[in-house]
Amino acid sequence: MTSSVNQLTRQISALEISSKPNTTRPATTQHQKKPSQTNVSKLLSKYAAPNPIQGNAPGTLQKASSTNSIASKSSTNTSRSASPTRSAAPAVPSAKPITATIDIGSYDGGFEIENETRGHAVTGAAAEELALDSSVAFERPTREWHLTDFDIGRPLGKGKFGRVYMVRTKAEPNYILALKCLYKSEIVQSRVEKQIRREIEIQQNLRHPHVLRLYGYFHDEKRIFLMLEFAGRGELYRQLTKYGCFTEKRSARYIDQMADALIYLHGKHVIHRDIKPENLLLGINGELKIADFGWSVHAPGNRRKTLCGTLDYLPPEMVEGRDHSEKVDYWALGVLTYEFICGSPPFEDLSGYNATYKRIQRVDLKIPSKVSPEARDLITKLLQYDAERRLPLVEVRKHPWIVKYRSKGHSTAGAA
């Protein structure tokens, strides 16, 4: 079974659905999910790339059985090979033929039921802004998609603007995805039309094993649907909540994968700006995936001044309202390292926002004695007041603490 899962994971990476013929936590609970700053849209689901179900050969999958399956349309998907990744993240080799079955569960009719009472059609400039369809995208257009193209399974969760369901494409090859619904009128009401559009445009062009994929999107009169990667093991935050903290081995492997993904994003001039455990998912093998781009920005100039993100993870330059660059993500990586090992963010102060701000400004860093000297060294080198002094991501991946725990071959964090 393990080998089948590994093969399945490798094959997922080789396939793509495209063809066009209280920012601080209460003392009573160590881990409580924190919202980002006001108006951060949780666009990318906490469950969410397509998983092939049954296969004869790489890229050619048999149709899986389904209790709610309807005859597929005559048109089928033709796979396009994924864009080549940078040399630091080698392409995943082709998988051998596999046979596996994943039950998508029973559909409760949620999309239809909710659509009867929720939201309304938008008009004018907002309607034009939110008429999002990947089949007419300028880069990497997909086939045209509709809700009827999917067998819908169990609900995966609810977001601010709608629901998320586990689905399977009716057309071969039969992929498993997370399908997220967003209500246009609620997006307009929250005044995040441009942010939603920007987030989708950023996400659709990213191709990295540790970045959650957005495979396609379509819309109807009231809703936008996002075809997202299905992360088999769900939220990393749930794991952190379950265990309280991670071992240094597990933490180091996650940070290695994070640094790898951030090098890729920064190479694309994308600054994430909202890195935290709540925005990370785990794939079927436990590999980390960055999953929320609500505060991401494509900034070729690499200088921004917007205050955003989550308080515990904000660097001094953002707290003080100064210009910032991609090095805000270096700082957040240091905070993440600390939280993985210690169970809470380093500058968290339960007495209130102002106290946390002041601790960040002073870089009031107190590292517990249980943290190894190697981990302590990495945390300290990332949590530098002067952004230019923060350890570059390439050096993070070479750091002794990271190298010590890196698994042979591809670095994938398991439940060590």
C-alpha cells in the first residue's frame, strides 16, 4: 500500500488538468486558529491537485466507479506536461502503472441548496472583474469547465465566501480535486474583487511540489469555482495543534521544503506575506504545501508598503510602516521554525497587540533551552531586525540543522 501511495504521489506531480483542443492567542489554548488582517480572503482551501485514481500508464487513467457517477461528456482531457521546475527542485520522475481507489464520499447537495438562498448576481464593473474562466486565460488556458463536469463527493469545509467539496472529474482521466465555491456578491460586499482576481492570477501560474496548485476555474451568474489540488493529509495546523509542537527532525524537514518553495516564489517575483501554520497543507505523503495566497503580491520591484499578514508573523519593517521586500518571508520562516519547535510564536504576548508589536520592534527573542544550538542558530539568523542581514534562503537550505535532518533524495517531511 505504501508503495502505491508513493507512486500515486509521484504521478500527481506529473499530471495537469489542462487542454484546449485575534492575532494573539488566549492563554487557555496554545493553538487557536488566527485570522489574517481584515479582508484577507481565504481563497485557497485548507483542503485542496488532482489525484489520479486508477491508471494503466503514466498520464492515462482508468475511470473509477462512483455511486453518483453520470455519463461523462464526449470530450476528454488531454494532459499537458507541467512546466519544468528550477534546478533546485528537480522534476518528479514518471510513475509506474498503479491501481488505487479513493472514495470521494456522498454528496449532500450543498452547492445547490446554498445557492437558492445565498448571494445574488452582480452587475457592471464588478461582474466583469469577477467573470473568471481559465479556458480564456492568457497563459495556460484550460478546457472549458462547468459544475456538471464533476461527480461531487463529501464536503471538506467552509470558507468565508463559500463551501469546499471533494470532487472527481467525469471525463477521463478521472482526477480528484477540491472544488471551492466563492459567492460574487459577498466578494463585492467585502470589497476584495481585485484581490481575488490577483490571487487567482498569481496561483494559476505557479508550478512547484510545495505550492498548492490551482488547476482551473470557472463561474456562473452568482459564483466562482476554483479547481484546487486535494491535499490528502489536510491542514498542517491540525497536526501542530494535535502534538503541541514538532520534533526538530520534522520541523527541519518542513522548513527545508518551505525554503525551497519560497526560493521558487521569489524567483517569480511573488512575495507571500502571510506565512503561518494555518496557511500550510500536507500532501498524501506528508509533504508540505503553501496553500493560501490571499496576501501574496507580484512585485517585480520587490518593494511594498502595505501592512498585511498576521501580527505574530509581521517583521519589524512592516510593524513600523517601512518599505518591505521579499525578506519579510525570511522573517516569517524564522517565526515558523520557532513555532514548530516550541509550540507558539516567539513574540506572542498575551497582554495585547501593543505588547506584541513592541516585542517585534525590539526583536525580543527568548529561545527555550530545549532548542538545539543548531536550530537556535538558524532562528537567530532569520529573525534579524535589519532585513538585509537575514540569512538568504539558499543558505537556509545549506544550514547544518537542515542538512542534518534532510531525508535522502527528495526532502519530504513525514510524521517523524
